[in-house]
Amino acid sequence: MLTNKRLILAHFWLAFSVFGLAILLGAWQMLIRSPLHAWISNPEWYYRSLTAHGTVMGYVFPTLVAMGFGYAISETSLNQPLIGRRWAWAGFWLVLIGAVTAMVPVSLGLASVLYTFYPPMIGNPFYYIGVVLVVVGSWIWVALMSINLAAWKRANPDKPVPLAMFANVAGSYLWAWTAVGAALELLLQIIPAAIGLTSTIDAGLSRVFFSWTLHAIVYFWLIPAYIAYYTIVPRAIGGKVYSDAMARIAFILFLVVSMPIGMHHTFADPQVGAGFKFIHSAFTALVAIPTLLTVFTICASVEIAGRLRGGKGPFGWIAALPWDNPIMLAVTFSFIMLGFGGAGGLINMSYQLDATIHNTQWITGHFHLIFGGAIVIMYFAIAYDLWPHLTGRQLTNLRLMRTQLWLWFIGMIVTTFPWHWVGILGMPRRMAYYDYTNAALEPTALSVSISVVGAFILVISAILFFVVLLEGQRAPRENAGPYRFSMAVHPPVTLPAVLNGHALWVTLMVGLTITNYGFPVYELVTRSGMSVPAIYVGGER
Amino acid sequence: MSVRGNSIFRDRWAIRCIALTAVLFVAIAFIGLVLLPLLQPNVKAAGLWDAICSAAGIARKPTNTTPVAPDFKISSVVVTPEMLDTADAQSIGRGATLAHQCAICHGPAGFSRADSPNLSGQYASAIYKQLKDFQSGARSNAIMTPFAAKLTDQDMIDVASYYAYLPRLPEDRTRQVIVAPQIVSNGAPLRNIPPCGSCHGSIDHKVGSPWLQGQPAAYIKAQLQAFARGQRNNDISQQMRNIARQMTPQEIDEAARYYSSLSQSAQLTGR
Amino acid sequence: MTDETSSTHNHSRSADVAARIERRWAIVAIAVIALIAVMAAYGGIHRATMPQTQVETIDPTTLHLNGEFIESNLGSAIEPNGSVTVRVVGQQYSFTPQCILVPTDTPITIRATSPDVVHGFLIEGTNINTMLVPGYISDLPVQFNKPGEHLMPCHEFCGVGHEGMWGKVKVIDKFDFLQLSTKERRLNCVD
């Protein structure tokens, strides 16, 4: 039952609009730093663009997708109209106002500090204030998800919470808690320095706070994609979910262990003790478990679909799958990219191998493959699946949808594989230009050029995505029927209470944050004299 | 369909999960905080407790070593971002009076006619730092050293604030746009030469670095050569020597000519 | 939901089979993760490839005035025990010394810090890779086996001049290094 279609569409349209703008910046950046383009005469333009691209793609776009999809899940899976519709609109406007507030100083070149902030560099305060508004807007969504689930539970005391909503609320709690790290960094350290209340900043503490957010945010981006794996894909391809309980366990594990592991981003930092780095490294290994479980469950669910469609033998079911269905294609591409990206992730999280690629182009290649590839392609799938229910018009051009998904997959592989490679060669990140004529850098020139081609394939795919949606706006009106989520092969008959609520898991998440971050943060805060002068950028000319 | 159990925390599954998490954390923490620091060959710890503290990240000050002492006078200015970023009218007024003695070389309005640097509109922090360095001997110049020797700290702040308050030379709009040579706009990355503007104000400003637009070519050239040869070494931790040393004589000429051509001072002074 | 509940008996049997397969997979997944963690710990102990073992602090604003990062003390120094200590400052937008000179087959300790913003420290073609955070000293043990030259870029965004922040490392024969060190107390390869 979708009653707030305009609210949900507003979130998706804003999300995809900012995505469309940011991907153009991304492609431009790929081009101008490559050997195919002369050195840019003012490198600041590159960093300005990079700040905008990262801020939009990292903070605005996935947050809006999670919010819009979350409202849709709440209404459809609980079958109850959204409670707090006005608050939801307020959250939307806060995100929009925050995004504009942040982007104005960035586009004026007043906050070219990159989306990771990098204190003690300090830019224009409105950039940070804008980011805070985006986060505050999304926190309204977190509260609404919680309130809606609680209301449903009161009305349905004995029923298991639908899997989609269970996962959605887990994702919202994860986001609420993980955003606290960056919020502390912004509110206690960066913004006071940016508005002139202080002129110093504790760079080491800021980096630790940011790591609190920076890793788990990836899982916040990921959760809508995983919800789609479990609750959209099997239904869309005519199958069933292999196991409802295992799906819940996967989301629970994300909630508990994706948070207390952020310090693997600071392996090479001198301000944290090696012991805590090891603890975070070991817990990072744990976060691979829910993904491994998901790979099994989804492959098995897809196999069920193949067999239900008459596929026989060990591999015959693969041929029997509905390959002309865009959702089938999307999940396949997503899994392939998740496989490569996940393998790369295991390298990043390990102490020993990290040193080879830490902060090189490998890292950028890695997170573009995981986020831009495996996750965003599922955002497309979510939009394709949900759109007819939101607009009341069918998306009929399946061929164009398939072409779009193929191009996104090919584009992502062509962009990110060479990107990983130049990282292994030791190419540093985030430079406006490189001297490819130097013998030591010359071997990277071809790979970087290939990446540029990939970037433009991605732009074409993004354009096709908009064409599909806009074509849909002109299609005749047609009732898409009620929106359904996948059924489990064995729907939960009895469910342990722990798999039906979030209280225990939120407690464990907070508990592990305290054990894994508590002492390092305490030690950093009490370390005296660690505030260093802020370095203001983009100010006096 | 039903949901088993009432209170989550009395549920036996819940207790197991909490216990498992606790055991996991304790085991991992034991390996990370106790076992690894003890077994690693490269840890220089005085004992078990010391090793644990070190792995936990308890900070320590570096052990005292005797550094090699410099054979020249190092700049003793501590550059901070808020350095001289606000000036009061009184300070500017005092600075104007003090600046009379500067006019003979640096021009009555801060525009030099004698290949001395133009000071009008210069960053206060840059002027202050150079005055301090002339006074301490970190930078030496037959004319400037005796002048600086007489100034108090407040005098230097006042003079710097006064010149920073004066307007910069206007850009010359009568001539066609001068395209910056590549050494200025891009530098030479692998020779460790960043774009000049990333510190000197046209792109971003690093506190302590001067504004270069309109400075006399001869002055810029002489300073770059002095940095390159190590004859001038009051740049903190070699930040300017590292760059100048890597520039070719031709690039030094190009950069100097470019900056001097950027404002009307070229006409004002007949160059 | 009629099709799922056609036969309660079959239902529970097939559910048990499904659960068993799933459990086996979960055990494999956990075993893989445990193996990775053990490998990390083993590597940490036996190859000494652990992150920096201690946290050391320093005032970044006065690096140039006194202490071990004063300009004249930067570069490579031979210690009484025959090892070499290399002290480096990474600042906007260069490393000092701009070219680091080190011997082959000698235990080397790199000690580096930043007076301004966060910088990266990467020696290409090696696993030497760390961050310089103002206020802290990065300290890492390294060794070079072959003579040669390496690029040493800053790999963390440090401001608009970041793309110009490239240093060099020159590895020379141990014997030649010792020869040079009789003339100068702090060595570098800046021309």
C-alpha cells in the first residue's frame, strides 16, 4: 500500500538528479588528470570538483535513496500508511537545503577540502553546516522508521516483522549511530574552527572520529542493495528466498560489526596504538561473514528460481533464469562486482597487505567498484522495480534497461580494474595532474587512459537511466497492483525474539563501539597539547 | 506464526550472543594488546605493562637526542594561521608613521621604484616574518638588517599591518591577458615544484608566504637564485629552497618576468 | 501462502535439509575469516609487519626551532649500533630532505612528521607507506635490499599544491654510504 508516492518520488528524483550532476564531475575529473588532457591551468578546480563529487555521491545521493526506499518499505511491507508524513517532508527539505548550503561554498572554491574534510585544513563553515543539515534530515527518517515499526508491532504483537522492514530499520539504526562520529568531529572540532571560535584543531582525534563514520557509512550505502537482493530479486525473477532467518542474521551482523571497525582506515596513522588497530582489523574480518552468507542465500534463491522455471542438472538452472529481466541482470552484475570488490576489501583490511596499497589509486578503484558498481547498480534495479508502483505507469522498454545495466557493468569494470592496477604501481590519489612523461609514471599512462573510457561509458549509462525513467513518465497509466516482497521458501513459523527486534543488536553495536573506540578516544581527548593550528583554505587571496 | 520469548534480554539466545561477543572481544583484545606486542621482535618495550600501554596507544614524548646544530641562523618565527589577521586602526596609524623610514626604497605609497619589493597590500604575516628574520639574522641584507634591528615586536606588527592595509597595485587591464608560464601555473610535479599560486595567494595562501603579483622582476629573480644557492635560508624547513633549487635559470626568469608584468607597477616604474 | 503449508511433515524435513546446508556454509565462512585473522597475527609476529608500535607526540609549530626535526638534523644519520635513522619533515608542499639517501642491507628507521596538515608518505616500489599527522611522529622500520631510485609522493590530499609534492629516495651501496658518512653527519641526495 503506497500512499505517499509523491514523498518517495521526491526522494528518488532528488537522489538521481544530484547523482546525474556528480557523475559528470567524476568523468571530467577522470579526463583532466589523465594523459589524454593537458594539465589543468588551475589545480584548485580539480579539488573543487572532487569535493563536490565526493560530498554528493557519499552523503547526499545514497542517503536520499535509503530514505525514499525506506519510506516505501515501511508503507508496503507493514501495509500501513506512513506515520509522520509531515516530518518526512521536513527531513527531505533539510537534506535539500543542506545539500545546497554545502555546495554553494564548494562551487565558489571556498571549501576544497574534499568530502573527507581533512582537518587541520578548514574551509568555509557553510560547507560543514550543509553536511550537518543533510545528516540531521536523515536522522528524522531514522526516527520515523523506528516509530512506524513500533506502531506496527503494537498492532501485530505476535507476527514476525517483515524481513524488508527488519533490514530497513537495522540500516537506519546503523546510520544513526555511525553518523555520530562525523557529527562529533564537525560539531566539536571543525565548525568551531571554521566560524572562528577556535583556531586550533586536534588532527589525530578528528581522524579517529571520522573513521567511526567512514567505514560503517559504506554499509549504510550497501543496505538498500542487500534489501533488494533478499526481498526484491527472488520475487522479480520468480523464485523464493532460501532462508528468512539467515537473511535476518546477515543484517544483524552488519548492524553489530560494521561499526566498531573503522580504524582500519587509520592503520598507517601514528596517533592510534597498534593493539587497537589489530582489534579493528580482526573485527573487520568479521564483517565479511554477512556478505559470505548473503552470497550463499541469494545464489541459492536464484537457483530456486531457475529450477522453478524448469532448469535441470547442476548448471541447467542457470540457463533457465530469466535473463531478459533487468533485475536478473542487475543482481548478476552486482554480485560479480561485489566479488572482486570484496576480495579487494580483504586486502585493504589486512595489516600486511594494506601497506602495499594504502591510500593509492587502488583505494579509489576499490570503493568505486563496490559502491558505484555493486551498490548503485542495485539502486537502479530498485528504481526500475518500484517506479511503476510510484508513477502508476509501466516501464516498458526492457531492452533499454538491459543496455543501461550492461553499460554500467562494462563501464565500471573498464574504469576500476585499471584503477586498481595503477594503485599497485604506487600511483598516489587525488592529484590534479601527473607527469606521465617521467619514466617511473609512464607505465600508468595507458591504464589511466582506459579508465577514462570507462568513465564515459558510465556517463552514457547514466543518461540511458534517465531516458528509461522519462520514457516511463509518458507511458499510459496502468495499475501495477500492490507492491510485494519476496517470500521465503519456509516462511518463519516461529521466530526467536532476538531475530524479530533490534534492541539487543543496537546494544551490542554500542557496546562494541565503546570497547573498540572508547579507550582510543579517551586517550586522544586526554592527551594534552595536541591541538594544532587550523590551516584555512580558500580564504584570503 | 509467532514470536518466541518476551523480554529480549532474558532470552537465552540473547545471553548467548552477548557472551559470544564478549568472549570474541576479550580474545581479540588479548591477542592485539598483550600477545602481539610481547611476541613482536621489533617492539622496544621495557616490560609487559609497558608493551601493553604502547599497544593501547598511550602517547610518549620522543626520547632526547642531541640534534646536529645548524651552522646558520634559523628563522625563529612560529607561523600560525591567526597571526596578524586582525589589525586595529591604532596599529595601522602607528605603522604609517614608522613606514616613513621605509619610503625611500619601498616607495611613499608602498610601490617601489628601486627594485625593492612593493609592500602595499602585502600580507601582514609575510612582512612581519621577514622583519623578524632580518632582526634575528636569519635573513641578512645590508640595508634591511640595521633598520630591523631597531624595531620592537609591536613596531613590526604595526608596520606590517599598515602595509597590509594599503591597497594592492591594480591589475593592468589595458594590456591583453598574460598567460602564466607553465612553471607558474603548474610547476613541475616530479621536480617537486608546485604551482606558485598554491602558497602565494593567487590560488590559495599559506600563512607567511608573500603576494607576488607586481613585484619587481629583478627582486624575484635575485631571491629565487639566493634560495637555490642556499644563500638565503630563512624559509622554514627549506620550503622555498626545495622549490627554487629545482628551477632552471630559464624558469626563474620566466616566473620573475610573469609576476612583474602583472600590474601597473610595470608602467609606474617605467619597467 | 497456501503452497508453503501443503504438508507440514515435508515442510519441516526440507526445512531441516535447507538449514543444514546453510549451517555448513556458515561454518566455512567463519573458518575462512578465522584463517585470515590468524594469518594476520602470524605475519605480524614473524615478519614484523605490524603498524607502528608506539605513539609519540611532538609540537608541530616549533619543529624548526629545536629537537630532532630541526633543519640541520634532517636526513640520514648513522647510529652507534650501525643502523641508520632517517628524519624527514613533510610540509606543504615538499619533503625535507627532498631526496633521501639510504644504504642497502641496513636496518633503517624512518622518523617523520608534519608541521602543518596531514600528509602521506609512500615510497613507490616498496611497502613503505604511512601517514604524517601534525602532532605525531611516524616511526617505521624499513630495509632496502637493492640499490636504485624510488619516487616518494605525498599520497594524502594536503592542499592545492598536493600534485607537486613528490620527493625521491636513492638507495646506494652500503659501503659507499659509509664512505660518505665520514664526511657529513646527516646525509641526503639533494643536488
